[in-house]
Amino acid sequence: MLLFMNFTIPLEVSRVTETLETAGFEAFLVGGCVRDLIRGAKPKDWDVTTNATPEEILSLFPHTFYENSFGTVGVVSDETEDPTLKTIEVTPYRIESEYSDSRRPDTVTFSQNLTDDLKRRDFTINALAYSVSQGHLVDEFKGQEDIASGILRTVGEPSDRLTEDALRIMRAVRFHVELGFTLSRETEEAILKHGHLLEKISKERIRDEFSKILMSQQPMNGLLILKKLSLLQYIVPELEKTIGVEQNRAHSYDVWEHLLRSLQTAADKNWPLDIRLTALFHDISKPETRRWGKEQNTWTFYGHEVVGSRVTRKILNDLKYPNKLIDKVVTMVRWHMFFSDTEQISLSAVRRMIVNVGRDNIWDLMNVRICDRIGTGRPKEDPYRLRKYHAMIDEALRDPITVGMLKIDGKRLIEVTRGTPGPKIGYALHALLEEVLEDPTKNTTEYLENRSIELYNMNESELKKLGEQGKQIKEEVDLKEISQIRKDHRVK
Ligand code: ATP
Ligand code: MG
């Protein structure tokens, strides 16, 4: 394997290693960024390792902050827009001595020796270091070879390394799906043996790796591996109950496979975490709500979305997801059945649904429905019906044309005209509306107040005529907007 490589390194990064070296320290890129450079992928972040102490690092860079108790210092670059370059993490060479609880090292010792630092890293593919100034790779554990053959292998004995910090079990699965690498046989065996140690890992750390698995291109594969390695029980035990639960004729798959295929559809479409979580959990309570329907002569799942929304809240709470995300996913699970009803959906039903799920979530709910449907293995959605739903949502969301749009209301109109409540006020408002529809720049308080006085001083029958004309135009504009929406969506 080559030890001299000419990678293109962003200026923000080489400035950091150069500053350290000019001051007489060693400095190497290390971990995921080196792995990704070798793979020809864009690094997600840049980590630097050095024999300088945290205090020495802090003194070399004006724009720094102390990140954590492991001595990591964040070096901030203000000029760049690239989020992966905003903070570059610089960490002293470290030795991790004792792990008594499968979680975190008991003590962190700094070292003067790069090899010590590489030895503590999880997988060989993550244990490479690169010197920017020398264009030189340090590869003490055959990391390049494993990258080339796509193998995940722990640095050192798998059982030791996975029991030291059991999060590495999750990381192994995560790298397996993110990179498409296979687990070495020994690593897989060690995972099977020590999977239960995940019980000791904080939910937050598990959640972060779980989210990365979901956000990969192959989350279905990730869930299948978690099942195969008997790890689901430590992450989302509720999912295990869906395995092998047979459904009715509309479904080609059991509940488990349906959920996985729905999730995979969300990934294929590059949709965000909230949709992926909803796709994965939307039918989570089908097992406990399943009843044999004598009349239907098949399985029924009445209320599964109601029970499922509660179960989803519990799952996401346990994993310590942020509340805002939880609320959104739970809401979408609760209402996911809406668009799957085959009978005609009315505009007023769509309006009510928007009240239930919220204006901001309605389009995401439509996307959940797409995941659900494709995940069922049913033929592609009738494109006309899909467009029809879109048109109805647009129509329900749009603000109707009313006198409420005016920068004056009835009360103010009475004040400025010193008028009395009665039909004249309504006529005047509609007359104003007509003018504003004609010329929107007239919708200012000043213009409308002055114009109200003129209108109110007209005789009643003349004003009535103007008002009725205004009402008619309002209705025409309203209809025109609706028919434009339908035209845009190519539906009747
Ligand atoms: P990504 O591309 O997602 O950032 P990464 O490999 O850089 O992946 P990070 O979590 O950023 O992963 O960690 C940076 C490096 O720190 C890893 O490449 C690895 O060398 C080391 N590392 C991180 N977590 C652990 C751990 N739990 N045990 C041992 N080494 C770890
Ligand atoms: Mg990284």
C-alpha cells in the first residue's frame, strides 16, 4: 500500500496543522476524514491529533474553545461557509487506560506518541493518520487494506475492544450501512457475544448512532443487521414484536418488512429524519391491535394509529429525541391513515385534517403516505388521484378572499366616518375590497380611511350598488384562484 498520498486539503485545515508544526509540535489528520480521503469521499468533519497539550493548543489559536473533558479543543474559522470546516477539532494524543463499565475510559492520559493514539481507536479504517506537510500516511493496522477490501475490523482483539466501549457495537453497524463495508467474522462474533452490553450505554449515544443508521442510504439494511445481530431489543424492543405479523390481502409483507420498506422509501427519496422515523413506526402497534374480522374474513387493525402514536411517543422519549421532533412524528403517526382511505376525500375533510396535523406538517404527511404505499408493495399511485389530493390541500391552505384582507375593519370604518352600524358599513367594505383587488397598492390604512369617508357620504342606493359589485368581484377572484390551483395540478 502507498504511504505517500497527495490529498487536497482545505486551507482551513492545513492552516491548523501548519501552525502546530511551526510551533514545533507534531500534527496529523486522523480518523474519519483520512478514511474518507482514501475512499475518495468528502469528509464530514476534520480531526487533528497532536502531541501538544490542550493548553498549548489553546495558546496557538486565537479563536478556540475547550470542547470536552478529553482535551479536545475546537479551532473556529469564521471566513468559511462550509459547515464541515467551521470548527476543526484538535485533540492531544491520548491513551485510554481503564474501562471498568463498558462506557467511557476511567482516566484519560495524554501521550507524546502517535501510535498510542491510533491504538485506542475503534476500527482499523478509522485508525489512519495523515501528515499534511509530508503527504505521508501512518498506517499501523492495515487500515488501507481494509478500506480497499471493504472490511470493518477492530483495532486489536474484537471482544476486548467492544467490551471496553459497547457503543462501538452500534458504530460497527453504522459504518456497515454508511460505507457498505462487511463486518469481519471475528467482529461479528464478538458483537453476538457482547450485544447485551448496549444496556450500559447512555440512550443519547445510542440514539445518535441509530439516527445515523436511519439517515444512511440503506437504513433497511441497517435494521436487518440489527435484527440479525440480536441488537433490536436494546434499541427499540417494540420493533421486534412486528416480525412475522401477517397482514391482510392488500399487503404483500408482514408488518416488520412493511415498516422497513416504508423507511427505505423515505431514504430513497432523501427525506429527513422525521419522515424516516414516522415511516418506521407508523404501524408499530399493528401487532397488539390485530383482530380477526369475521365479516371481512381477514385481519383488521382498528385503532392501530391511535395506540401507535402513544407507543411511538414512548419509544422516542426513551431514546431522548428532542420534544419538537417527537411531537411531529407522533402527530404524523396518529393521522397517517387519513390519505389511505380509498373512498372519496372531501375538501372539508382535508380542512379538518390540516387542523389536526397542522399546516406545517400536511405535506410531510403526504410524503409519509407515499412511503406507506410503496412500502406495501402496491402498484404505483394513480397519478391523477395524487394530484387531486395536492390540489385539495393547496385549496384548503389558501387564504380565501374576504374583507378581512383589508387594512381597515368595520369598527375602524365606523370611527372614521362617524357612522352607525348597519348595512352601509358592509357595502363600503366591499366597495373598498373591489378597489384593492383591482389595485393592491391601495391596501393602506391611510388610503382606505380617506376613501371610507367619501364612500360613506354617498347615498345609500349608490353605495349599495358599489358594494354588491364588490361582492361579486370578490367571488369571481376567489373562483379564479381555485380554478388556477386545479389547473396547476392538472385536475378538475
Ligand atoms: P464520521 O465520518 O461520521 O464523522 P468518524 O469515523 O469521523 O465518522 P467520529 O465519531 O467523528 O467518527 O469519530 C472520529 C474518530 O474518533 C473515529 O474515526 C475513531 O478513530 C475515533 N472514535 C470515535 N468514537 C470512538 C469510540 N467509541 N471508540 C474508539 N474510537 C472512537
Ligand atoms: Mg468524524
